[in-house]
Amino acid sequence: MNRALLIVAVCLLAACGKKSEPVVLGTLEWDRISLPAEASEPVLELDVAEGAMVKAGERLLRLDDRRLQAKLAQAVAEQAQAEQHLSELVHGARPEELDSARAAVASAEAAKIEAQKQYARQADLVKKQLVARATVDTARATLDRSVAALVSAQAQLDVLLHGTRAEQVAQADAAMRAAQSAAEALRLNLARIDVRAPRDGRVDALPFKPGDQPPIGASVASLLVGAAPYARVFVPSGLRASVHEGDKFVLRVKGIDHDLHAHVRSIASEASFTPYYALTGDDASRLVYRAELVVDDKDSTNLPAGLPVEARRAP
């Protein structure tokens, strides 16, 4: 009898001395996508409700697009103007413009010849003292103006004949491309006025309702995406060296009556301080390493985010 009691006592002492499998704590999470407002415009309508399952490309909500439509129309008009200006510089002067410039040169030449004759007559009369000296001075000024007019007309013709400078064409081409880019950016913004799901997932939150006007960049919808949730846990520094990507873990999720199976997707290489919900025992003052454990069970797709999780290494 005493021998049996001794064996039982030894077994109990061995059981008490055996270390239990360490537990790491965390929460259940989903990959989350946040969709920002491309413009500060009122929400016109919501196409889905929170919690709904959506497919990639499905519209979630629509913002008022009238302001962007007006800006796009202006940008398209400015683009057309820049394109026509470039075309004008590339093709050069029209035949009608050249004919007009040549006619201006001929007219200036005729005026010069007439001014020369008038000056010669006045100069001859001054020599004979038949007219005042001021008359010949006036004739000389008229001749000088006609010569200058001829030089100007010839220069304008030369400009048309030589064509546009390469620098002017390059400047016009740059202005056209800038106008095209501005119009394309507005088209992209306008396309995103209809907020659509980039991936399959579940609508987690729609912070704004019809009539609200979110600021630019504010999140107007968030989606939970991915094939399965994951547990975000914090591994104590004493366990970090033995935990690697691909390791198997067993999860106990609060509110779930059975264990879930998961594997390590990633684990941080830099430590952080222990989060408040992992302040237990000796781990309260230690550094921990953030890890993500992807749930492998197929029946986990309906689990919500935020549930507390306890994780143990799989046997």
C-alpha cells in the first residue's frame, strides 16, 4: 500500500514539474483594404450594405460627378487648342498668308520708289529756290519711312518663308502633352467617382451615408479580403528563435467551441513591446515579435475580426 502511494506521489511530482506548452496571445484579423475618396463630393447613393459579399469590380457607392465632368470638359477643350496650335506651327504659313506678305512687300517697294521720286523733285526745286527747305525735309522723312516699311515687310515675308523655329515647335509639343496628361488625370478621377471593389471580399464599413461629403482621401469604404482570416499574435523573445515561417499552430478562438489549425505566414525580425492584452506573468516586461498565423480550416471564412486568440504550437 505504501509502495503504491509512493508511485502515485512520484507521478504527481513529475506531472507538476513538466512544463506546459507556452501560449501566445493575439487577435483574429482579416486583410483589409481601405478605399479613399478621390474628390470631396457628396455621396449620392450606396449600392451595398455593410457585411455584404462583393465581387471585384462591383460598385460600392457613387459620388456626385458634375464638378469633375465640367473640369474634364475644360481640360479637353484646352487639349484641343494646344493640338491645333502645334499643328499650325508644324504646317507653317498658308499660301494665302504668303501671297499677302508678298503683296505687302510689293506695295512697300512701290511706296519707296514714289518717295524717292518725290524727294528728287523737291531737292531740285530747292536748288532753284522755288520751294522752302522744309518741303525737302518732309520729302526726305517720307522716303526714310518708306524704306523702313519695305524692310519690315520683307522681314515678315522671310519669317513666313523660313517656317517656325524648332524651339517654338518643341514648346508647343510640350504644352500639348501637358494638356493631354491633365485631361487623362481628370478622366481617371472621374472613373473613380464610382467606388468599386478592387478584390472579392466582404464590406466591413461604409462610414459615409448619402448626402455626406467626405474630404479628399477619407476612407469611404473598407473591405475584408483574402481566402481566410489570420491570427495576429505576439511571440515572446524566449520563443522567437524556435518559431519559423510554415510552423503549425493550434488556435483557441474565444466563442468557438473547437480548436482551429494555422501556420505561420510571417514573423517580425525586430522586437516590439508587449501589447496590453498579452501582459501575463513573466512576459509582462519582455519584448515580443509580431507574427501572423493563417487559419487553415475551411469553415473559418465567416469568423469576424477582433476576436481574442490563444495559440499553441501544434503537437
